[in-house]
Amino acid sequence: MNITSFTKLEQQEITEVLDNFGLNEKDRKVYFSLLNMDSGTITPLSKTVGMPPTTVQAIMFRLEKKGLLSVTTRKSRHVYSANEPEVFKKILERKMQDLNGIMPLLKKLKEEDSVKANIKIYYRERMADIFHEALNSKEKLVYEIVAARDLQEILGEKFHFSKRRIEKGVRLNSLRVEKHEIKKYNKAIHARELRAAKFLPAEFTFSSSVMFWDSTVAFFTTKREGLAFTVNSPVITEMIKQMFTMLWSVSRKMETIEEV
């Protein structure tokens, strides 16, 4: 059957689909002619389609590369035959397999490229705004390395960070400077307040603090200096988290009151 035997709508549908497989008008003409033949060589086929043999040969090479035809040698001549049309399904299946193989890499590339690191600076009374952001942690987990007395001066007594954090179900992993500690705890209190905490080694006496969650790291000076800033960066957050893990391994428990 010749392609012209189909209706114009059917021909248009075939043309559009094959165009998606990268077959241009000349490719399609040669392919359709080859489908009508059991097999053929370049010269007879070029006469059938009305194209120079060199053009047909180049088209044959492209169609063979796409897997749409097979080539055998007969008396030193190349003989071409079209593969069964079901080959298009196999081509799609192979493409899907290839695509599935690289999909995780493409997603990773998009995630890495879509992340825009940024910095926000907070002065004086605005420093407490950072704690509001921390309470919205998607992972429901906040880490901190803190000098509690100085951090409490920034927050003030009215903020009630622990109470708000517990209400939202946000857990806290805390490394604390013992010299600047202002409260006493035991295991029961830590458990009730969704907190895991340790004292840093005694040689740590700094007054500033670091808090991080999700992909955000917050740095605090003291109330006297009146400056804090956040960095939104997965790369920096990962580095700080690894430092936290290392410090956690060398720190000691902070149960400072007896169990009731």
C-alpha cells in the first residue's frame, strides 16, 4: 500500500508522529518506499523516490542509525530492508530506559542550580525575628551552639522560645557554653522540652551563638553589639552540621539537677 492511499488526515497524523522521531520529509519518503519493498539497493530506490543516489545513501545511513532498517551485503552491494514498524515502540522504550537512568542526575542538577544562597542581616530588636523563622523549620529540628545568658538577653523574657518550640513540635539539639548557662536541667526536663543537650568542653567560653535548621544558619553576636545574620545555603549548613557532630562527640551531658 502506498502512503497516498491514506486520507489526508491519516497522512498528516503519520507525518507529525514520524517528525517527532526526527524523520524529515525526504527521510519519510525513502522510509515509506522501503516499507513497500522486501528489500532494495541504493540505485533502484533512488529512481523510485526521485533523488540522487548520494542523497538516498545519506538518508539510509541516518535511518540505519535510528534502528529503522537493516543492512545486508549481497554480491558486494548493500541491500536495505525496513524493520517492522513496531521498532518505533522499542526505540521509545530504550529512550525511556535511558531517561530514567539519568533522571536522578537531572533532578540533582536542577536542585543545585535552583538554590540561591542569600544573607539577611538583623540589627538590635530585629534579632529576635530569627527565632520566629527557626520555629518554621520544615524538618522540625533546630540545632544550636549557644552561650545561653547572652542569647537570652537578645530574646528577652517575653518571647518564650522553648514554649513556642514545644507547641510546634520542633526538637532542639543544643551544645551549650557551661560558663554562660543560666538554667538547670535533668533528663526528664530535656525529654519534656524536646531537647537533647550537652555542655561543650570547658575551654569553650565564647559569648556569641550559632543556630541552624533546614538550609539556614544564623549567627548571633551579643545584645551589646546588636548584630545577627542568617545565611541560606545548603553547603554552609552541611559544613556547620558536621562541625556540630564533631563537637557533640567530645561534649558531656548537662544533667545539672537530680532526677525527681
